[in-house]
Amino acid sequence: MSENEKDMWDASRDPRWTSLILDSIGDGVFTVDREGKITSFNRAAEEITGFSREEAIGQYCHEIFRANICFEDCPLRRTAQTKERIVNLEVTILSKDNREIPISISTAQIVDEQGQVIGAVETFRDLSLIRQLQEEVSGRYRFEDIVSRSKAFSRIFQVLPDIAQSDSTVLLCGESGTGKELFASAIHNLSKRCKGPFVKVNCGALPETLLESELFGYKRGAFTGAVVDKPGRFKIAEGGTLFLDEVGDLSLGTQVKLLRVLERKEYEPLGGIKTERADVRIVAATNLDLEELVARKRFREDLYYRLNVVRIDIPPLRERPEDIPLLIEHFLHRLNRKMGKQVRRLSDKALQILLDYTYPGNVRELQNILEHAMILCKGVEIQPRHLPAYLTRRTPLTSPPRSQTLAGAEILREKEKEAILSVLQRSSFRLSEAAKDLGIHRSTLWRKMKRLGIEKPRSVAKSQ
Amino acid sequence: MKVAVLRYRERVAPRYGFSEDALIVDLVGNEARDQEVIPLRGWFPYEIPKLLKEKGVEVVIAGGINGVFQEMFRSFGIEVVWGFIGTPEEALAAFSMRGTGGWRVPCGRRRARRRLGQRNRSFGKEVK
């Protein structure tokens, strides 16, 4: 054994060596004694759970770790009692600041030289990023994912579980970017149908003919190219929930067919002769004023009343400014995880700019602003220079304090128009680009332009 | 003032959704009067705020509790004090001293009075 190897061997017998190794690995590791009390807690465990080593050591593991499985079938106890090793079991823990964190755990017994069990060791890996990406792809969110501390949401929180438990049709009304899909998903997950599918259809994104076959499906030979039967969204959502987004954009023809499904719970696929039953709960959403559409004969009154059984109005972000800091914290956390960054806070000036802004694109716009800022921010604190230019340019010159901007609907309308115009000018009136910047859908931007009387300048229209 | 301590195995429940029962205590000054235990098993987490409101509870003491459920309690006019690790007695004593403000960290390294082993939950015990 060389001198160097001998030194390493001696060092490895020092208890501090083990601690150094444990602290240098990326997975959380902790050990418990026979009573289930924590005896060691590495650095990654501190970072994932939020509890410091000093707080954790000496406590019962289930009081620190707070995994859902701790209260049902403690894996460490099982391992200690049966010698059964648990590998990569997925559970959810509650961190010190009450965030639910998905992790995968593995356990093993610790035995002394005489073969006596003296405790157990648990290693765990943070799966937040994977789960977050899965959520974003699948669009499935839970009640617990709603972030709000505002009074406006209090009543919604109170009634949402009861609404979810019923099987009634729900109409979600709110501006673009307020989180209608999140609410629809939360209603599904709180309902008796939560084990069934949650299927989304954007009624505004498909032309009438396509939408009909998409909703009701078609039979082989129904039209040229229909070589096999295709189930519609109603069939796919069987036993679950069908979320009809932008329901105000439905054509009158499709509205009649949808009305029939809502009234009789039955439909016929295109080219089919057999009527099919629809065991589906409908949650519809719109950012349009349906009453106004009914008055203008663009939306059927009978369908409106069928959809408007239980109505939830989701307030826009400008009506609940107290939620802005909470949402900022939430998005910083999510984006840090997603982008592998360590941005901790916003400077006072940057925060003030965000608090004073009126968010025509609502929560989605706030999220996009923060994503923009985090891409540019190289340190731990977001500064005004990291924010999109349209915020910092307009704020000191034109944006009065929030109290004044909320003085009347007209002022608000002007502010919205001003914000949209500013983004449009910056993007040379390219709607897709401007909509992306605002965090709203292209068609929503188009509708807002129409409502606010914003027109594409002729010179731009010609050049495009 | 009626204070409810959410419990799990006779300690403050570390996670709201797994509370076994609620110990409701009528606090008069620092003195605890009239105690009542309400079983919570079988209730959905979002039903509990209403249940405790009907019992006249004004403050809930919890371990870990998700923000949405905190808001649900607040929407019923119930204050939530969270982050406690220990026994309900310790929690109530700390609450009497500090009230609802500024208490957001676990009480620290208090030793449990009862050992897991006494409750037949000891580790390393061979299962036959």
C-alpha cells in the first residue's frame, strides 16, 4: 500500500469521512435508529425537505419527512422489520414550507457487527422536475396547485369541492390566462370521476367540420379517407370529464349537437346509425361574455342555460394584486427547478414594477415575464433590467399607481389597449409573436384588438 | 377561544391530510377548559374546515399543511398556526405564550414523552 493509499485508508475510518461523502452526493440520505428517530441527515436532504440537520436530528422521521406513505405503511419500519429492501418507490413529501415534493425512495437495514438491526437508511431523489414536466404535458392539475390568498378566491375554495362532488355541468368564466384549465382539472380530480379520463377540447382551435368529428368521432366510410372507426372525445372521456375550452367559439351548428348531448346524454358519430350514450361530465370554459353572445344571437340561449348550471367566475389578476407576490414565489420555485437556476428573489424596484402592472394576459403573462427575466438573470436577484422592456419603459413614464389604474373600467380599458399596442408595435404587428409575448392565445389577442378598436396599420398590412 | 390541535398518534399531525383526530380545547387565558376529541378519519381534507367551524373553532394548530387548505380554513374564519412538531400539550402551551403571530418554525428538539417502542411500533422488531 502506497503512502497516499494508506492516508486515504486512515481517513476513511474517520466518522467525519462518511459525513463528507454523504454531503457530497446529490441524493437525500438520512438514517434512523430503532425508534425511528433521525440520526443523520445529509446536505441534499436539507435542501429537498427544507429542514436543517439541527432541526431534523432527534425527531421522528415521519414528523420531518412527512411522506404520504409514512402514515400508511412506513417503508423504513417495513425494511427494519422484514429486511425487505425498497427500491425507487415514488411518494410525496411535504417540505418545511408546505410544498408537496414528489420523490423516489429506497431503503435498507443497518446492522451492527453482531448482525443486530440498529436502524435503517433511506435515500431519496427529488422528482419535482419530472413531475412538473408531466403535469405540463398532460395538463392535469390538482386542487392543491391553485395558488391564491385573495378574498376573491376564498368563496371559490369553499364551494369548489362541493361543486366537484356533484355531477353537474360547470361553466368557468374568466379572462384568458386566469387558469380556467387548472380549475377544470382540479374539479375533475376532486370529483367521483377522478379515476376516469380528463379530456380537453379547444373549441376555438378547430374548424366546424373537424370539431364535430373530433367531439363525436366517425365510422368507417363516413367520408373519403375515413378508413377506420375513430372514437370521438366524448367516447374517450367515457366515465371521466370532458373539458370544452373556448366554448363561446362554437359554431351554431355544433351548438345544436352539443345541446342534444347535454339534454339527452346521447350522440351519434358521423356516419353512424347507432346512438351512443355519453357518460361524461362536462366542464366548459370561456373568456367571452356569453350573455352578450346570446343577445347577439351568436350563442344559443338553450345551450347557455344548459352549460350555466354551476358557474364559477375566476377573477383576473388585476383584481387580486395580493396574489402577485405569492405567484412570483411559486413561479420562481417552478422555473428554478425547470431551468436549473438559483434565482431567489426580485429586487424591490423589480417587484414594484410587477406590482404596478395590470396584466392583460393575467397569470400566464406573469409567468412569461418571470421566465423572460430568469433567462436574462445570471445571479440570484432579478433586477428591473431583466424584465421585458415594455414593462420598464412604460412604468416610470405612464403607469400610475395601481390604486389609480383601478379607478374605472374605462381607465382599465385604456391601459389594456396601451399594453397591447406597445407589444404589437414591438413585434411589428405580428400577431403570433405579440400573443406569445403577452402570454395569451393568438385568437384572444385578435378578439381583444377587435374589442379595443386596434387595427393593423395599412403599411404593415401591405408589407405582410 | 376554541383551539383545535390536529393530531396523529397523539402528537401534532405532521401532515394535515393524515390527521387522525382533532383535540378541541376551550382556552381561557392560559388555562385549557372543556376538551373534546373529534375523529377526522373518513373526512376529506376539504370538509374538515366546515366541520371545525360548526364546532366553533377559531384557531387550528397543525404541523404541515398545504397553502390551499390554509386558505380554506381562513375562508371559514379560522386562523391556522402551522409548523409545530411535538405533543398537543406543548403546542397549546406555545400557542398560549405566542398567539397566532410569528410562529412559523418547528418548536425544535423536544423529546417525545412516549416512545414508539411502548406503542408496539419499534424498529427492527422481527415480524413473525
